[in-house]
Amino acid sequence: MGLGIWSMHFIGMLAFHLSMEVTYNTALVVISIFPALFASGLAFSIISRPVVQKFEVIAGAVLIATGIVAMHYTGMAAMQTQAIVYYDAVLWLLSVVVALVAALLAMFLLHYSRDRHGFSWSKIASAALITIGVSGMHYIGMSAARFEAATHHVTTAPSMNSSYLAYNVGIGMALILMIAVLSIRSDNKVKSLLDEYNRQFQSIIESAIDGIVVTDAKGTIIQWNGGAQSLFGYNKKEIVYEDVRLIFPEARQDPSQYVEASITQKTLELIGSKKDGSQFPVELSIGSWETAKGNYYSLIIRDITDRRTNEEKISNLVYLDSLTSLPNRRLFNDRLRSTINQALESKMVLSVLYLDLDHFKMVNDTYGHQLGDQLLVKVADRIKSCIHKNDTLARIGGDEFILLLSNTDDEKTQTTAQKILEMLSNPFQLNNEAVFITPSIGASLFPADSTDAETLVKNADLAMYRVKEEGKNNFQFFTSEMNELIARKSKIAMSIRKGLELNEFSVHYQPQFDLETEKIIGVEALVRWHHAKLGTISPAEFIPIAEESGMILRIGEFVLRTACQQTKDWQDAGVEPFRVAVNISAKQFSQGNIAEVITLALDDAGLAPEFLELELTESIIQGATSAISKMQQLKAMGIHLSIDDFGTGYSSLSYLKLFPIDTLKIDQHFTRNILIDSKDAALVDTIIQMARNLGLNVIAEGVETLEQLTFLKARQCNQAQGYYFQKPLLPEKIEELYLKVKTR
């Protein structure tokens, strides 16, 4: 365009004739090219920017007009004649105005048509206006010029004549046209390729589900796809050329600062802001590339709201109890370890409380698991009301809770425990019923009892079990003696199986006597254990441990088989047949195949069923329906049934008429106290009379004195056993005793 303005001027000058010779100053002719080139280049640079404001369009027009005017009057100054040039001020000003108005109109039309591809009337009009502006300015400028012959000789610089200038301008114009044609062709090819690449690029980014945004080095958005519109709510016209911080408020302005982090971490997680102002989490991948115009960045954006929600759900499943929403064991252990680390630095005291609900299984069995779950939720709420916000309450399974009290001492711990005991002593309303539940609570202190998280929890658990053993519904601190007890308990539990394999267990037999004839009518099989290292271990100690570990099934079967075989051996040795009583635990009785186990033991020994008596505990009555069915099956086999330790359980007397039992055994605690406690004497008397009225046999355990025996005989008790008659004996001693009693 600059060369076109220049060529137009000098071709126009060639059409201008004076009566004197005209030459042109070579230097000024060359210099006159630059104002037009510079002004045109700068103006088109402005109009070609991505974002153009109106004042920039006006500035471009002023530059073009200035270039046209400067080129024209520099070209006029290049004329060398023996004349002096004068300018009419009005016409001179008019030439400038024409150039400026034409340039303004042309620039606004060009700005209007800049985004339109191919043929456009506005582009043609813009070119025509520039032509009018250049030509109009030239010819008005020439009209403003007045040449007067000089009165003195005018010195001339190196110059060229009109013919030479004509050739130069002609050649220049030919070059301009050739360059223009080649440039247009090249531009069209490049533009065609760019259009194709742009269409491919647009097709790719528009087909993507994820949001794709392209920014320049300053963070200005220059590309925006449909995925981004779906994510943020802005359409392309609203967001293009806006700052990227409009959608990422917390982001830094320069995207290059995120590139290194994106490469290192693969993706970044930021908070995105929608058009309506709502915010949501996004995952951001960033790519970059360099161009001559600077760096550009592609942002691939994905909404991770669902993923965050799922992660939170998974975290809750991993770290929270699903029923109460309290921390679970894993989260509690994490917090405990963290608190211990802080306590080690600050020398702070903390405590762990282990809490178990007493008889919770009974609540579940009575009211159902749904109400049991409701009770656990209400219990958790009451416990939370007793602790501070900085403390942690967790449910670690079933009806067990654990608390972490930070910055406390033994006095504060005991106060909290007592508060929990009082809070849980009040009834719970479940389905319009008042339900009572009590807790057993054990506690351990840091650092007094341990500085290790697992040991603190274990010690609190030990203290809680001591509370259970001593009657429940109470609170105890851990003591070192508890460790010794649990160590012995663990050793016993682990030794039972080996003891059975090494034949450390044996069966002793305590005779049972008829009180009227004082003859042996049977024996009770009692298990004994002599440990190779620990010595003799009392059944009162190892039986509960065996029940907890499940080894009571092995011990029970051992006693059953041994007693059946021994009874058969006595019979084979000529001893007059009598029954052997074997204790059956609730866990044994609850086995589905109990009848098969007993039948197999009898068959292997070759013992008739009528010589076996099974002693059942009252706890079996809790499963009354299934218990009656099993007892009837055993009774049909010819086995004698008795209820052991009658009067110590919580059974209903109505079950006595339902159970197919033969004998009631009076607990030895009542028998030993009949002479010193009138209530125990009354209970024994009641049980004997009730048994007689129901047609049941009754036997008293724990008879140790003649006075006790006299009392029982006076109440017409059928049978008795105890140290007054004989302590439990080895099998050979029973045979000797029987023969001795028989010969009386």
C-alpha cells in the first residue's frame, strides 16, 4: 500500500507539465517512500490485532492519512525547478482532511469486514476509499500549489529527470504488481492451509466432551469449545478475549507457572467458577507451544465433582462407621498415634476408654437387630454429650466403643467415665418401650500405662474385661496385675489344644448317693487338667477360657467319650451298672449335630443310652424352641436329662413343664448356706417340694456336713453328692468304693 501511494504520486506528477524543466532530487524521492511504508505498515499492524478498540481504528486512520500527506509533500519537495512553490492554506488543509476522512472510512470498513473470508463488498469499498483519499489528497494538494519563477538561480542537488523517473516508477509498479500477485497467491495458499488446520482443530476440540480452552501467554482466552461452555455456562462470544481468571478465580495470571506443576503431577486440581457464580472442583491438564507471536497454552478441563463425591463416600466407608457415622477403628488408631506424637512433644497426658454394652445380645434377641441398631445410635449420641469437641469417640464394632480423651488426667478421666455411666443408666425409648442398657468401661493412661497406641488400647480393653468379670456396669483403670492375668489367660487358651494332644486332661468321677439307702446310684464326670509347666489348673479357670476360645467343644467331646468308655469298662469288670452324668455346655448343645455326636460316643463305647445322663445349664433355655426339640430327640434315645445349678439362672418356671427333664440339681451355693441363711434354706426347700410336685428327681450338690445331710433328708431330697460323701476320684478308686459300699 505504501508503494502504491508513492507510485500514484509520481505517476500523477509525470502527468503534470510546467513551462520549465523539472527534475527530481534523488535522495528526497527515495526518502518519500518511507512515510507511506511506515504509516501503512503500522496502521495494518493495529487493525490485524485479535482485539481492536475504536480508538485504535482511529489511530490507524490518522497514521495512514499522515503517511499519505507526508509522502505527497516530501515528493513535492523533491521537485527541482527554477521556480518557487507556494501553497494555498485552505486547499492544503482540505487535502489533509480528504486523506483523513477517506482513511477513517476505509479503516472502519476494513475493521467491520476483518472476520469475513473471501470476497466482500466492504473490502472493495475500503480499497476504493483509500484510492479516493490518495488521489483526492494528491490532486487537491497539487491545486494548492502555485509556482512562480525565481528571481535568482536555484541550486539543485543530484537529481533525475522525468523520463528516468518514469522508467523507475514503471519498473517499481511492475515489481509491486508482481509482488502483490505472488503475495496474494502465497497468502491464499497459506490461508487455505490455515483454514483447513483450523477446521480440523475446531472439529477436534468441539467433539471433545471435556472442556478445552486455549490462552495466550498473558492468560487471555482465545479458544473455547462446547465442552467448556457446558462446564462453565459461558458461550464463546461472552468469554473469548477475557482473562482466564474469570473461570479460575484462584489461578495465577500467567499459565506458564502451572506448566511445570502439570508435567510433574500429570494433572492439577483447581476450583472452577461458573457463570452463575457457583464453584466446582476441576482437573486441569496443561500443554504449551511456542510461536513467533509468543507462547500459547491449551487447558483440558474435566469436572471431578462426582469423583470427589465418590472419594468422600469411599473415605467414609474406610474411616467412618456406617451406622453411627462415628470414626471407625482405623481412623481412631490414626488419631491416637497423631495425638501421642503431639503428647510426646508437649508432655501432655491422655487417656483411652474402652466401653462395651452389657447384655446387648439380649436386646438384639428380644427386640430385633433394627431396634438394636437404633439403640447403638442413641448410645453414641449420649456418650458424645459427655465428652469435649477435641476428644474422639469411635465405634469399633458391635456394641464396643472407644474414646480418646486428650489433655486429661486420671481424675478427669474418672469423672468422664462416671458421667457416661450415669447418662446411660437412664432408659432408652425404642418403639414406645423403655429399654435399659449398662456399660462396662476400662481405661488406660498415657504415658503411665504405655506410650504405644496398640498397648494403650489393649490395656483399656483388659480393664474393661475386669469390670465384666466383677459384675459389669462399672469403671476401672488398668493395673499391671491385669497384664499378668491376661498373660496367664492367653497361655492357658493356647495350651488347651496341646494339652488334649498330650493327654494332660483326665476325668474324675464324684459319686452320687441315694439319701434313703446311702448307696451309689451314679457318678458325675468332672474334667481335670494337670499342665506340664503350670501344674494343676482349676476347671473354674480353664472352662470359661475354653468357652471363649471355642475349645469347650473339644473338651466336652473328650469328657463325653471318656465317661462313656469308662462306664462300659466298669460294667465289663462286673460293677453293677449305674448312670454317668456328663455336663453339656450351651455351646455344645447349640451344635446342630449334638445328637449324632452323643450317638457316636455311645456306639463307640458300646454303652446303652439309659446309662448316660446329660446335665444341661439353664442358659440353654434362652433358645427354648430349639432346645425343646433337641431335648425331646435325646429323651427319645433313652438318655437321662437333668438341669444343672437350678435356681441360679433367669429361666421361667413355665419351661419346667415343657422340658422333658428327669432331674433338678440344686446348686452347691444354696446347699452350703442352708444352715446359715434362712433364704437359701427356703429356696432349697421350695425347689425340693416343686420337683416332687412335678414328679421330678432332685439331687443336691455340695453336701459337706452331717447337718446339711440331715436337713436334706428331712425335706425328702432324693439324692446328694459332695465332700461329705466323697471327693471326685480316679476311675479305679470308684470301682474300689463301689465294692466297699456294696459289701456293707
